[in-house]
Amino acid sequence: MKSGKGLLLLLLLCAVRIPCPGEKILHLGTSTTSLVLDARKGGELKFVYYGAKVEPDDLNAILSAGVPYSDAYQAYGKYPDEETPLWVVHSDGNMTTRLVVRDVVTETAGGSTVTVIRTGDDIYPFDVNVCYRTYTDSEVIETWVEITNREKADVVLNRFDSVCLPIHKGDVWTSHLSVGIMGEAGLVEEPLLQGTMSIRNKDGVRNSLNSHSEIMFSLDGRPDERHGATIGAALCYSGNYELAVDTYWGRYHQFRAGICPDNSSYRLAPGEKFVTPPVALTFSLEGKGGVSRNFHRWGRNHVLRHGNMPRKVLLNSWEGVYFDINEEKIVSMMKDAAALGGELFVMDDGWFGGKYRRNDDSSALGDWVADRRKLPGGLKALTDSAAVAGIGFGLWIEPEMADISSELYEKHPDWIIKAKGRDIVAGRGGSQVVLDFSNPKVRDYAVKAIDRILKENPRIEYIKWDSNSGIYMHGSQHLPSDRMSHLHIEWHRGLEDVFRRVRELHPDIVMQACGAGGGRVNWGVLRYFDEFWTSDITDALQRIYIQWGTSHFYPAIAMASHISASPNHQTHRPAPVKFRADVAMSGRLGLELQPADMTDEEMAVCRQAVADYKSVRNTIQMGDLYRLVSPFDRKNVASLMYVSPEKNDAVLFWFRTEPFAGQILPLVKLDGLDRDRMYRVTELNRIDDTPLPFEGKSFSGAFLMNYGLDIPYRHDVPEERKSDFSSRVLHLEAKD
Ligand code: DGJ
């Protein structure tokens, strides 16, 4: 890790090494990237290179010219003044570790190869496998670490990062997502400065509400969408995390990512193996856009459930009726949803309860039976009505939680998270508590509750899985006192166990991950889910920013994006239905309002939007994303487009973000098209009386990418329908 203080030390520690014959140089890679490590037996594992693909001749030249090496994964001991990815206290109290390479094994199966570099302490029976997975069809390399204690007593893990990646200093900038005035996924871009930069989440349950466990590094200066060497990293984990970059002496920034060790030191028992969550790494010379596309493709092909299955257009009941659910309302909403072209109806919170009722957020969580006072025919009557309406049926559930006012809590007060001797600290509604998923009995209950609902109601095809509380007053009534600090880790192991078992029982069900809005937007969770709820903020203007940030790491197919009522319920901003529909169409389109309250104009525009969306959803959901003009750049416009993999179809979204009279808005240069093909432009969701000047005309990909389209900033609509909002959705079809 260390590279030196002062010239002498610098030369000694950061020495240019020429590998000797017989040394094990590992060249891991994808079709466009290379990761090179020096895994010589008996030596420390060294990082040599990560970036654009190097050909064997270049690699030999690099190696013989000499490369400044850095530790690839080292433990605390050698350089105590700097952070290391691993810090353990051995069974005899020794706080230092020195890992050396024992051997390297590889295994190839089903389109991916796992390379395991087996390292271990040079004097203790303590093993650390540094693992890498590469795919034949993906530009992502996953890396994780497996730590095994073969000592005679517990080893305490104080830090256990999944990755340590040296990044050469220069003008390196980071792009990451944190909550800000823009809501979830606010894009933050800043240069790496001296010291430690750290992004943490310690919510305990939902780890993407305040910050995200993904980051990009733009190596050639200020982040750019189209150009520049860029590294992306995503920690695939549902729990507490820390991403850190240490910038001290030497030529490298050291990037580390893993489970947040705060309050989570882990006693590894003799014979026990601790496996860290994976970090997905990728690299592109096409700037942030290239990195995003790499993540999206990998995610759709290898992580996301049903990643290549087009998603249905749905209507969710939440902002339409909130807790005020009854059979009549739900049945009429389903019919209206079907009439709008919707393919699925999702009944949100408020449907359940027995002794305790769910009329607000203060009771009944955990009592997962339909409230017969609201729904006399139960879920069966609703799923039957959905079938008659020709629409699928989905259900909201929050299996990780209970309310103090619930029959579940009455029966099992010992099933909740609670510190010994302390009062319960309840969350939402003054009553919500978190179930203790470190306890296998509690996990069995959750799996059975979901399984029962789905078995009793085989027509349910979609689950919205919510989680609305963090862990407060951290403590388990199940874990022994010497393992209390394991709670955060055990809780997420338990959560994953529940996800896995539900998936084994119901592989085909479509599941949405939701965490009080966008609290469950993480690749670790998405192994089990089809999509996520992006944010509880449904205001279209604000969603442009939220979805922009989110799109850096997540594809449109997974990003639920709903047309909601005007004025918006969170910002109270009125917006025309055209604008609301256009923004929602740039993700996985849905609606979230009471259709009975919609005007005729809203109905007509939404019907059109749903029909238009269906005609291009394959391109939006499976296509490559090109972000064209960032709303964060304050150019009064935001624009993005999706291009089909064959480049024969594309959809352009254009939104005016700030209205001023007499505005001259920038031309939007398109991207990702085939320069030599001609593309015919058609406006979707059109509301204007006269077509756009380029409607029905064809332009070469080269022209569209070199010059762009001059999009008028006003809609040509009658005076009474004019507003300060403006947006366009353009469909581009290759003519050949
Ligand atoms: C929080 C979610 O983000 C909302 O969409 C909604 O499902 C509510 N919970 C229901 O309580």
C-alpha cells in the first residue's frame, strides 16, 4: 500500500521492479480491459495495471520497462500510518498480518472465469483468497475476498474490504451519488484531494437513501460523458458500507470498498470463512457514458432478475388512494388502468390487517392478511377482477418489519431488533420496528408469510417489497453477547437468505425493491429483484435529476418511473401531463395516481404515452444509454437517448429544465448512432398542432451526431394549454 516518504523511501518502497522469469503475472481481462497482477508465489500480491486492454507485446514491454508496483490487497502491519483493506487481530493478540501468495487457481464455467489468488499470513494459519470473476460477454470484473481462520481461537476482523485498487494520481475526479436538494441520487462530481475521502452508509437496512455504494473515477480530469479514461466501481451489497479513497504519499490514490466496519467488528471462529460482498469494476475510454453502458449490460445479462424480459406498464395505487383502500376503488382503478393500456395493477400499502388496522402508518405491519372490512372478497376477489379486466395483479408487502401495534409483535416481542435493557426506538408512525433477521425463526416466518400469500393467490405476478425503517438502538435478542457486533452483517446475511428462498420458491414472480423510496438501489439486492422504486419524489422535474444520477449505474429497465398527479404531492408543483409522461417514459414507465381524478386531456395523453412507450420499450429497456446534456450543467435543457444494440432504433428524450422567455437552447448532438445510416425522425407523445420541422424527415447518423437537432422550446398548442414546461420524445428508425 505504502509508496514512500522522502526520496529514499520513495525509491525503496515504490521501486520499479522487473519480474524475474517464472514469476506469475496474471493478466485478467475483458474484451476491452485488462487487470494485471503480480502473483508470484511467496511474494506479496501486487497490482500492476488496470485500464484499457493491453496486448501481450505491450504487456511484456511494460513489464520489462519496469512498472511501479503497489499492493493489491495487503493487511495492517507493514505501514501503520495508512489504511489497509484488511485489519485483523490474531487469536494470540498479534495485530499485524503479512499476506503472501500461496498459489493461483482458476475455474471456468458458464461464460465466466473465476481466478482465485490464494494468499495467507506468512506465519499464522490464516487464509485470504483474493477472487476475480471475468465474463466473456461483459466489460465488468467482479472482485471479492474470502477470509478463513485456521487458528485455534477467534480472529477479530476489524476491517474487511472487498477491494483495494490503486489509481494513478493526476487530475482524477470522482462522480458519486448522494442525497441533496435533488432527492436521491444527486450527482456529486469533485476532484480527489489529499487525505481520505469516504462515502458511508450506516442506516442498517436501506443503503442508498443518503448515498450510494457506487463511484466513478475520471482519470483525465473533469468527468465527461463521451471521452476520457474512466473507472467505475459498484459494491454489490445491501448493508452498511464504506467507499474510501486514501490520498497520501506516493503515486497512487488507494480506493477501498467494503462492508462498513464501524460497530461491526467480526469474531471469526476457528474454521469459519468470511466472504465479502463483490465489487464490480469496469473501465472505459468513452467517459462516464461508456462506464454506465458497461454496468447496464452486465447488470441486465448477469445480475438483474429477468434482465432481458421487457417490463410491463403498471399502475400503482399509492399516490392515488394511499391507505384509503377498498374493493370497489381497487376494482375501478384496475379497470381504468387497463383502459389506459396498463398491463399490471399494484395494490400498495393499506390492504392488510386484522385486530390492528392499516389505516395509517402506525399499525398492523407483520399481519399479512387482507383486511376483510376493506376487501370483503379478500385478495382472491381482486385477482379475479384483475383477470376479468385483462390486467396482471401485484401486491405491496414489507416483510422485514413489524409494528408494535400488531398481532405479530404481540406474539413475538423477542423477534425484533432491540438493545438489551433499553427501550424500543420505533421508526415510522411511532410504531415501526425491524425484525431480527439474524434469527432463523424470524426468517422462516418471513419466507412463509410471502409464500403463503403467493400460493393462496397464484394470480399475483408482482411484489413491491418495501422497507421503511433503519436500525435504531442496535441490538439483537438472538445473538450471543460476544457476537453482538455481528448484527449488521448477520442481518444482511439473513435478508439475503430470505430473498434467496423466496426466489427459489417463486422464480418467475416480478419483484420491485423499495426502501422508503430509493433506499434499495443496489446491485447486491438486484440479484433477487427485477427493478427498484427510484424515489418517493414523483415530481417530473425533480425526477429528471434523480433518474440522471441513478442512470450512471443502473439501466432504465430497472428504474421505476411513474406518471403522478398534478400538482405533485411532494413538491406541489403543477406540471402538464405531457411533461410528466415524457419524463416517466425515460425509465420503466408506470402510473401512480387515481385515474378517476384525471381530466379527459390527461387520460388521452396518458393513453397515447402508454401506447407509444410499448412501441419503443425494447429500445428503452434493452438499449444503450447515451446521456447528452446534463441537467446538472444548468444549460436549461436535459437530454438523453437510448439506442438499440443493432443501432437501427433509437429514442431521444429532451426536457426543458428552466424556462425563460426568448431562450436559445443548445443544439443537442445525438450519440451512439451508426454514422452511415439514415434515421427517420417521428415525434412520440405529440401534443402540438403542427408537426416539428423535422417530423418524418431522415438524417444521417453522422449529421445527427455532428450537428444535432434544433428542438423548439415551446409547444404549438392553444393558448389555454400553454405552460412553462416543454419536452419531446423522438423516435429514430434506421431506414434500411
Ligand atoms: C414507501 C414507498 O416508497 C412508497 O412508494 C409507498 O409504498 C409507501 N412506502 C407505503 O407505505
